[in-house]
Amino acid sequence: MGDGLKLPHASNKMPVDLRTRKLAQVAVRYSVFVKPGEKVIISGGTEAVPFLVELYKEIILQKAHPIVKVGLPDVSDFFYKHATKEQIEHFPDEWMETIKKADKYIGVHTKLNTRELTNSDLKKITARQKVVHAISNYVCNEKDKIRRCTISYPVYAFAQEAEMSLTDYENFVYQSCLQDWKKLGKRLDEIKNKFEKGKDVHLIGEGVDLKFSIENKNAVADKGEENMPGGEVFMAPVRESLNGWIKFDYPAIKLGNEVTDVELKFENGKVVEAKASKNEDFLKEMLATDENASYVGEFGIGCNPKINKFTKTLLFDEKIGGTIHLALGQAYKENGGGNDSAIHWDIVKDMKKAKIILDGKIVQENGKWKI
């Protein structure tokens, strides 16, 4: 051949960040505790290939069987611009069958472009979400059939959203994930047990005066098993019990749309007023996704001591210590269910100038626990 450009040889690839390998080990051995002979799905985008490779190797070392699904870049926006009604409404039976045959599912959370869907047709997106809802519902709610973990991997797009260099963002991600989960888990269990026995919650302070019931609802401590990073305690409020209002300090981000200064008013569980300073129309369209989208499916409390910065990536932001979040839409089965919806949209509020009152007693004040 001539003197033209040569394709890089495999031996020229960049060395693996050993923290990536360690995170793969944590995901496989701890989060979903893969056993010999199990079928394990690993799913992620092309930007996550170095991590997918490490997950693959770790699954092989555990004598299990990896099933790899790599998403193509830059196709989602194209799909919603050009897909026919028939294509929008087509259910991916083959993928559902693959999932039902699997024992474990590791979903790697990355983006090449966090704003890819900003200008896509929202009606098509919500229609598609309703069609494929059965898949996410199975993965999230059938723990006796499949164990799953959503896990983050540091990429440029998320670093940009967080206003960090990639190096700084990598350090942030790995310190959030690679910590003593047994030690943190004990603390999370203490908080969980307190709420497990509780009945009535009152959030009151700057930007909030909201009451609801959690009676007979299961509280869950996320100790890095279903999400990595973990670090929250979450439960499902009694569906019709929310009364009052809340204004969220942090922007709510969904499908590439950033909704700021979200303010919601509840009556008997339902959002009766919704305001935002930016993308208010998008907020209202999401609330109208289906009949249960305007009810709350989750009340969560951030407890990860290594996460203290808002990054516009929910997997981290909902774990910030001294915050709470409410999720519009679906209630998880492990919390007791009670609200099925095609959406599950968490919105985060800073509680540094507010209180969490449980059954008349202050359990957290200005972001500090009294438990």
C-alpha cells in the first residue's frame, strides 16, 4: 500500500482506567451479584464501550453469559422525525423475549448529546414511551425474575452538563460510586427503618409546605444495588394523600428539555397547578402523558455523602445529601405500587432551609438528620 493514513492497530488503544475495571467489578459482583450460568444483559451506547468491555470480561470471569446491546449514536432524533405511525406503535417483541430470558440487567447510563431530543415531536415520544412501557416496567418491577442496576459512566456530554473538565467529572463519578457501601448501607437502613414505621410526612420551609401519607408503604434503601451510585431512601406516597405545594430549586430535565423553577400545587394527590419559568408547556405536556402522570409515584431523600454538587444528571442529583425528590408518575412495585404511568420523572429540591417532619417529629432540619 502507499503512504496513506493507516487504521490504528488494536495495540494502540488507550490504557484502561483501573477505576473503570473496579466499577465493573462492583456492578457485577455487588450490585447484581452475578452467579455462574446466569444470562446477563449489558446495555449502553457506543460512548460507553470501554466500560461495556470491562463488564463483559467481568461477567465471563464469573462464569456467566453476557448478552450485549450497544445503542447506535444519533438515531433517536431521526426516528422521531421520520418514523411512521406503524413504526411508533411497533412493540419490540424480540427484545422483550431476550429480557425475559435474562437473569440480570446492567444498564449503562451515558449520552453522546444530552439535548438530542430537545426539538423532537413530544407527542411521538410520549406515544412511544407508552408502547415500550411494558419493558421498563418488567425490568424495574419484577425483581423476583430479573435483577437490574443502572450505572453511570463518565463521558464528555455529562461533564459538559456538570460544567467540569472530563478529568474532574471522572473523579466525581468514581468517588461517588467506589466507596464503602456496607458502611453507608447501615446508615441508609437506619433512615429507612424510621420511615418504614412512619405514617405522615410534612415538608415545610423555604419553597415548600406539603403533607402526605406513607402509611403501609415500603421504604427502600438504595445501597448501590439498583442504582450506582446509590445513596437514597425512597418510598411511594399514598396516591391521593398529597396536599399543599412545592417549588423545586434545581431544574427538572427530561428528553433534552430543561424546565426551571418548577412549582406544583397538589389537591388530594393530583397536580392541580403547574408553573415553570422555562419550558412550562413541556411540563404540562408531561403531566398529561396519561391519567396517572399528574400523581406522585415516589418520595426520595438524598443521602450520598460523596455527592454535593448538582450536575444535571439525575442518577447523581437525586442522591445529593440534604435534598428530597418527588417523581411524577410510576410508583415502583417494591414500594407498594399504587400508581402506574408511562413516565417516572424525578425532580429534586434542596432542603437546606426546610424540615422533614415525620409523625409530628422533626427528623431532618436544614439538611441535617436528627435520627
